[in-house]
Amino acid sequence: MEASVFAHPTALVETEQIGRGTRVWAFAHIMRGASIGENCNIGDHCFVEAGARIGNNVTIKNGNMIWEGVTLEDGVFVGPSVHFTNDLYPRSARMPEARSRYEDKSWLLPTTIRKGASLGAGSAILPGIIIGEYSMIGAGATVTRDVPPHAIVIGTPARVAGWVCACGQKLDFFDETSTCIECGRHWERSGNTIRERELEKLSL
């Protein structure tokens, strides 16, 4: 483990795969086999299971459990008490009727949270889902299917309710175009997708 990693005295950090500048706060538990990048912040009472993958510059607020099969790419924000899952039809593997189902990892459905996405407090993320880059999941939303990049989704089940800039500012579209009032980026929309556009440079 990097010397620059900070782990609170009450945290249990078993993995060696943890990047420089990462901070792990009180009563967190990170299992051996988990992978965590640089400059992350992992709040109180978090649990990161073996097989979870966390990129660089990720913020995980208090009370989160990141299970095997969950990947958080660079710059992801996870609000308090987000609920991840990795098994669509879970049973106790110790129950005789279900034991054969867990003899291999075929039950495991990977979940990927793409670069820069934000997950609101108390949201629930079903397994096997891809949440697009820079999207924003509303507090308490239940996400049952893939989320497009830059989408704002709310409700149960979650549905697209708007669009958000990479900086986090909500976008208002007029004639299928929008300029972020916060950072000045320019966007265009086509159906259920948006993309950043570069304005043509004025010739002298």
C-alpha cells in the first residue's frame, strides 16, 4: 500500500491495490482483491468487496457497500447509502436447493458506472446495468436499465427527466442545442443522446 494512503485507525484495509492519495475513513472495510485507484475518498462505514473495481478521483460517501462485479470508473460520485446489487435472482448459497447455482460465477452480473457519473443518496442500482458517463441518478431512484450518458434520471423505475453537463449543471435545450450557463460548454441533442459540439472558429 502506498505510503501516501491514509487509513483511519478503525478502518480495515486488506487490499494492497490502493492508489496514492486515497483516504479511507472510520470503520470502513476494504477486502483483499478489491482494487482502488488514486486520490479517492471512502467515507465512514463503507464496505468494498473483493472483485470490486474503483478508479481514480472517486468519492464514496458514508454507508456504501460496493460488491464484487461493481466497477466505478474515474471521477464517479456515490452519495450516501446507495444500494448496489450483483445477482438478479439471489438465494442463499448455503441452501441445498440453490447450492449448485453458486458453484461458478455465472450468477454474477457486472455493473459499470462510467466516468464522472453521480449516484444520488439512497438510489438502488440493479445488476447488469451500465450507467453512462456524466449522468446523474436522482436520490431514491431505482435504476432498472442502462442510463444514457449525461442523462438525469429520477423515480421508480428511473426514467430520463433531463440532461446534465459534465460540470454538473442542468442543461436546458432550445432547438436541440444548449450552452451550459456554468462552464460554457456547447451541446446538441439528437433523440435520446447528447454530445458536446465545438463552435466553428470565426475567420479573421
